[in-house]
Amino acid sequence: MAVMDEQRAPSHWWRHGPLWRGAPDDDGAEPQHARRLPWRSTVLLTAFVLIGTNFAAQDQPHRVPLDPYARVLLLVASVLLLWRHRYPVAVAFGTATATLGYLAAGYPYGPVLLTVAVSCFSAVVAGHRRAAWASVGLLWTGHALVTLWLYRWLPPPGDKSAGLTQETVIATWVLAIVALSELGRVRREQWARERADRAQAARRRADEERLRIARELHDVLAHSISVINVQAGMGLALLDSDPEQARAALTTIKAASKEALGEVRQVLDTLRTSGAAPRAPAPGLDRLPELVEQAAAAGLTVRIEGAPPRLPPGADLAAFRIVQEALTNVVRHSGSRHARVTFAQDGDALRLRIDDDGPATGADAGGSGNGLAGMRERAAALGGTIEAGPRPDGGFRVLAVLPSHTREDQ
């Protein structure tokens, strides 16, 4: 029996489809089992039923001998199983009706009941529980009527009434078939839920990775392009009056663009080589002097207060990107040309504060929503927090609290 792909809907999907067919998949195509007929299993079952019934008839001389009509009924009950996945309800009632006709005609008992068991199992697993129960109930009720009441008028001649004990045994077998079918349905639904959970976890990991890469690209490009924009404006303004200063601005643009290309290439390499380590180490607070120089090239003076601590790799990268984004926002959105970066230890947490004196040069004084959202996502991923907003005395402040130790370090 075919199983659903990991990214398909849970096991309840077939219950919303037409009564006589398996429901289509989420993409609109027919399910896998609806496109392929179970030829091999049906041929084996048909051979087993025909051959087994011939052997069983030898020990039942009091029953009606097998004739062409009996073999037609056996073939009908068996061949119907070819469509047990496409039309589970119709096949369940069809096999039950053919089998009941076979038994009512007085032909020998045998493995023909196996066809009813298989069709019932398929219908229950496909979600058509009531139809499956109704089909086996129809077979048992009809058989009980034949063996307890109608046997006087039906072949074989001289047949006797069956006892309640025999019918109880048959009812027990019917209940066993239904119980096994229900067990198969429960197991299939459990497997489908597990597959859906695994698919959801994989999608969640992919979404988290996309967000991480988006944050990296935003931080790299926003900072570098801001520096390039400031320097380009300065170069254009000084091109005629101070060519040397304009040349210095172009040199800064070249260095900033080269660094941005290198970091973007590093991020993209992690996409091209899944599972491989990046070719260059992730930036951290050891590159803070470079960040100060780039800010100075953009006309922003940065004062560092306190010594940057040694942090775990994840926290080190997050702290660097937070400082980078905060300084980028000062360059782009603040009229201040001075900023302060303060490091302070608070127990097992690092308090990282970036201040500028303002005033804001636009409505988005603290920067774009994406930059601040990226800061908060980085801090939250480590179990830290971010507070950003205007200061009471003017200017803008970003305060990050990050854990300075991982669980493995403690």
C-alpha cells in the first residue's frame, strides 16, 4: 500500500474526497496508490483463492461441487481487489456480495473469505470505516440467515441448520478482521503524523536558515552601502575643490565594497556547499577596530568604553552585527557625528550600549524596521534582549543584553 510523501497533508486527507474514490493530493494530482493498480498482490490472492478452494472442496463432499458459476464468483470476488485503492467502498461491498452469493449457492467453504478481509482492511485504512463495517456486517448477516433459516430452500439438498456456536465463531473472525483493519488505520495515521511533523520541522529549519542569511546580508550590505553612499557624496562635492580628499573618498569606497563583496561571498558559499564549513571565520568583536575605521571614513567618530569580552562564537557574531547595524543607523539617520559603544559585564550577561546625541535627520530616527528587527532576532536566538529608542536627553540608544557564556562553558 502506497504511503504519502513527507510534505503531503496528514492522514485525514482522504476523508474529504468523494465517497467512491481516493481523494486527490494537495497538488491536485491523484494519489500515488490511485494511479497504480496492485496487480501482483491481486494475482497472488486470486491464485491462492482458486487453488485453496479446490483443495478445501475435497474435504466437503456434502457441499455443492465447484462448477463454472462458482469459479466465476471466486474470480469476481478476487479480481475486484484490483480497484481496492481507487474505489475502496465499492470493492468492499462487491466482494462481500460475491462471497455471499457463493456461500448461498452452497459451494464449499474456503479462502474466499480472504477477499472480504482484504477489501475491508483497504476500506478502513482509506478512512471508510462505516462502509467496511457495513460490508462485513452484510456478509455475516446474510450467512447467518442462510445457515439458520434459508437453508431449507437453498442448496445443497439435505443441508442442516448451523448452530449458534458456529455463527459465534464466524462473528469472532469478523470482529478480528475489523480490529486488525482498525489497527492498520491507526498505525497509518500515526506514520502520517510523524511524516508531517518531520516535514514541518524541516520547513521550520529552512525558514530559520533563510532568516539568518537575510539578517547577514542586510547587516553586511546596509553598513557597507551606507559608507559608500556617504563617501560618494563627499567625493562628488570635493571633486573639483579638493581632488585629494575626493581620491581618499574613492579609496574608502573601494575598500568598503571589497569587504562587502567578501562577506556576501562568504554567506553565499554556505548556500552552495550545504553542510560544509565556511571558508572564512565569522566576524566578531575582534574586528571592532575595522568597524570604527569604516565609521570614521563615513564621518562618524566612535568612542569605545570598556573592553570587549571574549564571547562564544554565536554571541560574538551577534554583538558585532548589533554594533555594526547601530552605527550604520547613526550614519544614515542621525545628525550626530559622534557615537559611543559601551561594554559592561552584568553577571553572566554582556550589556552592550550604543549611544548617539542626535538629532534625527528623518522620521525613522532609529533606522529601518528591518535592521531593528534583525537585532532583536539575533538577541532572542541567544536568549538575550534588545531595547532601542530615543533617549530622554536627545539622541538614540540601543541596549543589548547578551549571554556571555554558553551552557557548555558553564
